[in-house]
Amino acid sequence: MNKVLLIIDDDDKLRQTLAHGLRNAEFDVLTAPSAGCAEQILNRISVDAIILDRMMTGTDGLTFLKKLRASGNNTPTIMLTAMGGAENAIEGLKNGANDYLDKPFQLQELILRIKNMLRYNPEPLPTNVDGILFTNDEFFITDNTGTPRILQLSGEEKKLLKSLTTPIGNIVSAQPMVAKRLRGKINNVSLGMDIITIRGRGYKLVCPNQDRTQGGQTCD
């Protein structure tokens, strides 16, 4: 299963270039143009690593990282910066960065640093999305009594559910029989959570109180 990265950078061109390069390196990539957008993403899912720009408009990267660490979120983070010098690197590392990379840099160096960082953080971080928990390579779902129960999923079903929840609202193409089996397993446990078909596009996971009106129908 590919590792999920979150790029936080207010430079649109750099953010898009990094996302393209990291996807080519077989990472799954989410992007955020600001600390505020990143907080919204991280409030819904957990990612395997963060690539964080230090100097951003609004909340800067260092302030964002301090807040993230204070909340108990220890997602491995590489801080990118145009602020060179040992004192700036030390400040970033002291405030929670796992690595610190000066701009400009080579994409291959960033990829190697990400892989090295993840090698020393091999355990997947818990992902809790609207009643679904992913940890230790297994999915748990909160049943109608509020009790977490493990979902016994095939490899294909697990891959599809991970795609549907990173982030929640993703529209994902899949084999109809795989989507149907996954939907049945979710429906057997959860009241209100469902997988719907988005005509011509794929499947989407919807949760209680979530809008179902995006051209969808139940998976069949």
C-alpha cells in the first residue's frame, strides 16, 4: 500500500510540481495551500508524512508545526525552507521537524529523505475518519452500539476502502463486485455509512449526515 503524503506550501507551482514528482515516485499525495487547509485535512485523516513549507502567508510553517505537536500529532515532518543556516535548521528541529531541507533542492534528495524518515517511523499512524479507524494494517468501524469492530476485508477491499477514506469524499474507480462486497460488509456493521455509485466516475463513501446528492446512487 502506498504511503500517503501531505504537502503544505502556499507556492502553487512548487506544490503542484512536488505533488507530480512524488506521485511518480509511487506516493499517494494530498496538498494544502495553507496551514488552515492542512488542519482541515488532518482533522479528518492521518497521513504517513508531511512536507511543510516554513515561510507561508497567514500561519507560517513553524507555528503550524508547534501547534500540531502540542496537539499530540507526531506525524513525521520534513520542513522546507529558503532560510538557510544552522540556526534555522536547529530551530525547526527543536520545534518538532524530523528533517530540514533548504531550498532549492533536488526532488530525488527529497524522495530519499522521505523514505529514510519513514524507515525510522515504520508503524502506520492511526486513521480515524467518521467512525472508521485504520491502524496496524486493519480497518475498524464503529458499529451501531458505538463499539469498534474489525472489518474482515480482502486485499482488494482494503485497498478500495483506504482510497475512499484518504480523504473522505474521494471518488474512486473500482471493480463493481469489489465495491459491492465492501458495501455489504460496511452495511452489516454501520447504520448510515454507505458506498454510493457516482455515474461514470466510480464510487464514494458517505457517512451519516453527509450530502449524498452528487449524482450518486447506491452501489449495486
